[in-house]
Amino acid sequence: MSSTAMVPLYQAKAEFFRMLGHPVRIRVLELLQGGPRPVRDLLAEIAIEPSSLSQQLAVLRRHGIVVSRRDGSSVVYEIASGDVAELLRTARRILTTLITTQGELLAELREAEATTR
């Protein structure tokens, strides 16, 4: 296989999810779901070092997940595609279902434990 061969789709998807797999990046995207935000607002919400936020924003920008523009002395970021916001909403629904299912299972286990005493 040559070095110019196309990456299989499953590998590209794995790389995409790895890129999203950082808590700060997810938090930034959650905040940007409400619309464009200047870096100073993101810093106030996330409370990390400016250099760390800058690094995470650069990763998101490099992958085309967010775009930035200068507004006077501020840099404003926004999500590049509505699909990213939809992905975050879908992830929230999946997590809600998983947590609900686990809660129900835990309740059943506790009930079973109580009846065997």
C-alpha cells in the first residue's frame, strides 16, 4: 500500500473521534452551540490557562470544526457546521439513555439484594 493511498473510512472516523476526545474541546463546542463567542468569554467559562485554550482551539480550527474571525481586538469562534452541534446533541441523547439504563439496572440489583437478605 503506497503512502498516498486513501485512509479507510473507519480509520478516518476513529481519527475524528480522537480529535474530539478532549474535555476542553468538547466544552468549547458545547459553549459555541449557543452561537459565536469571543475567546475571553470562553476563558471565563472554562477557567484554564489562555495558552491551553489557544492550543485546543487551534486543534479544532485545524480540523475545520470551528472557524475564527477577528472582531476589533477580539477573536471570535464559532462552530463551522451545524452537523457538529447535531453530533453533540446526539451524544447527549446516547449518554442519557446509557445512564438511565444503568440506573434502572442498579435499582434492579439493589432490589434483588434486598430480597435475598
